[in-house]
Amino acid sequence: MTSLGIASSWICAIDLIIVERGLLIHRGEGVPLRFYEAVLEEAGSSATSPVKRVLLGWFYSAMELEDGRSSLCSSPSVGRESIPPFSREPSSLVGLDPRELLPLLLSPYPGERVLGMLAAGCLLAGSGDPCDPEELFGSLRGSKVALLGFEPFLGERISRFASELKVFDDEAVPRRGFLPEWSWRSLGPGFDAIVVSDLSLLKGWMSDLSPSALPPQAKLLFVGSGLPMGFSGYGALGAQAVASLRPQDLEGVFSCVAEGKGLRALERFAAWEISKVAGGG
């Protein structure tokens, strides 16, 4: 089956998948918000442009559309061996409407979920205010922080300022300091800030987010290389801010991705932007 055929089959099955996997989030006593469905619907109704190039890397991946919009995304560190053939040959996606890739956010394969996130990042690029990394992560100084989804370079940055950092992840081999058994209710009390990485979105962890499960008074921040800044649903999640890395020099970005370089190298060619969320918290 071609990549277009695979993506189309996900589009046909999207409602069934959402119901079967319970991909719902709840805001207080209000009506449940289907997070992934909301991203798919909002991105799917955005102005589009064909895929110009896409590259799946060891730590990060990148996509560029013909109209110049682009996005970055963390690459999951597990499951690469199970990526379907068309995901290992992203050149076959050149010229495709990125909206065809959005349902891959619900795929069981990490490589396909990356493609869905990249497409959403391009279509919901949005805009934020320039933000110096020291200011961004320095706002967590002295805080007890929970990081959802292990992104090594992000964790390293946060740990420089946080008084305590606990990483929640579900890797097959837990690392020192990890709390691998994940659910929102496993957070426990006492955290000053909850940082949601783009990896946690790729892992499907928005499925049972409930503000009632969050520690009282804790700030909820979405921080990552590939978050769709223009998505309007962050406020319903209770988030105070969204920060993402926006490509500036695309040749430099794609070179870093191809060479498997990390966050410090990418920051030479991409800039952090932050957007305060209206109605969040």
C-alpha cells in the first residue's frame, strides 16, 4: 500500500480509533475535549501546501512545505525497528498534502506519529514571542518540576534551574531517576510545574489528562521542539504557556537532523518562541 493509501485508511478509521483508545481529555466538569481529534480537525481545516521535504533523524525530525512553513519534532528513542517501510523512505512523501499525514498521530508506529506531528506543526505553526532559552528555563528556577516524556536535552536544560526534576517516561529500560509507570494520577502532590514535552504527545499521554489529577497550584507548561503553536486547545487543558523551537535557517536545521545532533546544535539554526495561553490555568 502506498503512503497515501495508508494515510487515507487512517482518515477513514479515525473516529473508531479515537473511541477505542479513549483519546479524551476532561476540563473540570465540562464536556470532554478530544485532544487529538481537535488537533486533527483544526489542522485539517488550515490552509495547506505540498510537502517539499521531510527528514526523520535519530534525535529530531523536520518537515518543510512548499510555501515555506516548517516544523521540528523530537524522535522517539524506542520502536524505530518497527517503523513501516514508507516512513523509512520519507522522500516518497514529497508533494503530498500534509493533511493526509495528520491521522498518523494515531498510528501505533512511532515513526508515523512523528510524521503526523510534523504535519500538524506546519499547518498550525502559529506565532509566539521570541524567548531566550535562559529566560524560558530560568522561570523554573527553584521549582520542583515533573517532565513528561524523556527528551534528554530538554531535561538537561531544566535540571540546571529546577530544585528537583522527576522524569516520567515509559521506556523499556528505565533510567536512573525515572518514574516509568505513567498516568496523570501518578504525579502526586508537591510539584510546582508540570512540563509536557512533544514526546508525551507522541506517546498518546493526553488521553487521560484531567485538571483534577494535577497537583494544586502547579503550572502546566507545554515545551518542546515540535509543538503546534497555533493550536487553540491548550487553554482548555489548563496550560499557562506553550514554547516551541521554530526553524530559522532550514538548511542548518536539516543538516543537524541528518547528522543526529542535539538541541544545542539546533539552537544555532532555530529560535525559541513562547505564547501565553488565554484562559489557561
